[in-house]
Amino acid sequence: MRNRLPFIILTSCIFLMNTVSLSAAIDSLECNKDIAQTTVHSTATGLGEVLKNIKDERDRIHLIRSFVDPIRFYPDKSGYFYVYDYDCVNIAHTTQKELVGKNLYDYTDCKGKFVIRELAEAARKGGGFVENYWAKPGLKGEHKKISYVEPIPNTEYFIGTGLYFAEMTSDETLVQQSWADLKDRRIEAGQEKIHTSRLTPFSREVIATSSAPEAIGPYSQAIKIGNMLFVSGQIGIDADSGKIVKGGIEAETKQVINNLKFILQAAGFSMADVVQVQVFLADISEYKQMNEIYASFFHDSLPARVTIQAAMIPKDARVEISLIAGKAMRDVHK
């Protein structure tokens, strides 16, 4: 339950919102930069934790590519991850498979910038933003974007994502309503509480509910940013007894997902809002049993998912699951 892979793998079809921008009142670029930085950092940390137990380089690369490939952040398919080594060789790229394996040390964008060199340099310094031009999925030519990268711990790789400078929308009314609805709010529903303080439309909220097991370390059950919810890893602990349920992988999987449901509900979300799930098994041979229980909770809209075998799960649990949920902006205001 400890946020052992802080949102990792956070990180696969992760999220994200149908970004609403307001030219005067809200700097949505800064908001999205914060989200990109949080996402990359969480993903890098989680991947590093998993990869430190994998010694074969081919297996490492296979895991990275399996994780990166299905991820899309935005409805227009422009949100994705990429991974390079410090020699500027592409290890994984979600949308441009032709780049995989190529050395892009000498690549320049339409403005003459050595993009991958600058990204590698930013990663060497621990992480940073780089403005550049790059091809955008579905459109011709290169488009201005700001990229964020960080090193993947325990590896010679770095991972990044980027935000294209999209035109501002004119949906001012929706954003103003969002601001009014969220400002200075404290919601209580039974024992479930959501605390907010000096909110803006994309503020950070800590989600906590007594219906799910309490956090046992320096982390939150979930964090809500705008219309996105990032839920920490849960194991099969019954909130009343504080102990892992008996019955093996099937019972634990059911308890884990029920814990996740309680947290979702406390934040005003449902299983239908889940966009990405990360499953960590103590023994991959129990995949079938886990999957049968898992499938009973998801029906019409199946989220993206990553499933891997973990070296060790807290409290000797058989399974740990974390997830990310998101709502369309207009759904938030219904």
C-alpha cells in the first residue's frame, strides 16, 4: 500500500484532461507543465524501482517499450512518453516507431536546435524543460512544444513528455464557473472528507476516506488535480481489521479493487472514470486468477493497463494495484 511505485506507471494511458485555457484569467500552460513534471517524475521513479531488479538489458528495454507504447494523455492523441539513452539513441517512442534504435545526436528541429542533445543535458542535471519543435500526431510539419525530461533511476536512460502550444479556447464561462465552484470548498459526506484551500480551477486536493485503509507512510490515498485523480497503490487490507484478507489472490484482488472504489467515490469519481491501471503481482503465474476478478469490475469502457511481477509487495501481499481516473471537463461541472 505504500506508494511503492508512486503512481507509476502513473503512469500509462494516464489521464489527462480536455485542457481548458483562458487567455487572461488562467495560465493553463503552467498548470500543464506542473502535471507533466509530476507525471514524468512519478513514472521515472516507478520504472527505476522496477528496472533495478532486472539485469538483462534486453528485458529492461522490453519492459520500457511495453509500458510506453499504449500511453496517450490527450484526446487528440498528442500526449505520449519517449525514452532515450544519454548517447541520444531512442529506446522507446509511442508515436514514431521509426525512431526506435536510431541515434538522434545530430538531429535538429526546424529552428536548428539540437533537440535530443538538450534533452539529454537537462536529464543529466536531474531534469528540466526544453522548448523545441516536433512533429505532432495527426498534423503536418513541426509544431512548437515544451518538453520535460528526467533520468530513470538505476539506468542509463531518461524519460520525457511534452506539451504542444495549442491555441487558447474561448470557453471562458466554463472556466469561471469552475473557479466559483471550487474556491474555498470543504466537502463532507459521512466520514469522507475532501479538503481544499485557496483553490484555483486546477488546484491540488488531498483525498482521504476512512472506508479504505489509511496511508501507512508519507503519502496520500489519492491526489486530485483538476479533473484527474491519481490513486496510490492499494493492497488487500480490510479497513476495519487492518489486516490482509484471507483467501489468496482472488480474495485479495477483490479487496484491492473495493478499496480503490471507496477512494474513487470519496473524490466524486467512479470505476467508469478510470483511464489507466497498474497491477503488480507477487507471482505472475497468478495472472489468470487476478484477471478474472479484475474483469468483473470493468465492463463497457476498459482502461489501459500495465501488469508486471514485482520483486516484493508490502506486507507480503499477492497483488497491489494503483490507478488514474479522469473526467471530461464538462462532466466535472454537471
